[in-house]
Amino acid sequence: MRIRIKPLALCLAAALLPFLPGCGKRIDMELPEKPIEFHTGTFVNPADPDDTYQSIEYNGRTYIGYGIIKGSIAGDDVGKCLGYIVQDGVVMKEVRVFLLNADPDANYLVQIFTDGFMNQPLFFRALDTRGKAIDSPRHIENVGYYSYWE
């Protein structure tokens, strides 16, 4: 008997792989008792008014997109859940924002979809870190989508 793996099954497995238990524990997707509502804003690059980014605020700092996941991420890598995204007045409780355990200064935040299906984590970086030598957790890859960080 020959077994065939459907392309959709492969895509599903690849999308869910970072969220499955393996060497590390699963990511705790539970919202805190009093979750933060991260209302998205728009950051305009001062060097180029046509270069705009979705932004969020946390502890007096502004964060914009920086990169995507490199390899995989597990519960050991992800810190506590802070809250969820509110975009254009739409509450998106399935889009959670977390701290990272390898980043005690909270220079980065990670956005993770609770369903995990075909949605990769997105890493936000604090604007005040631009041009500074900071330690980036190993699972963050800057792929050059965001010219502000170049």
C-alpha cells in the first residue's frame, strides 16, 4: 500500500510546527486577567513620508514590524501574553502580543495568531533601538521588508 501526502497537509504541518510541543513546551496562548488592547497606529518614517508602518505602543515605547521567524519558536522562547490587537476599531482577540524570554529589555514583541494556521509570528522592534547594538533573540530574522531598519 502506498501512502500519499497531500500538499495541503504539508502546508498545514509546516504552519503548525512552531506551535506543536517538541523539545520545548507549547506557547501559552491564554490572555492575562486584564489584557492590554494594542490599538494599532501609523508610524511615518521621518526620512521618507511615503514609508509608513503599522505601530503599537507598550510601556511608553513605539514598536513597528521588524522581522519574521527564523527556524521555530516554542513556549520556552515566548514570555507572557500581554494582550491583543485592535485594528481600526476591530477587536482581534485571536491576534496576541507577547514578550520574549530572551529579551529582558523588551526591545522586541511578538505577534502570534491563536489559530496558528498559515499565520507566521511577526516580530515588532522598539523604535528607540534603531542604530543601537542590541541583542536579538536567535529566532528573529530581519528579511529586509522594513526599510526603516536598514
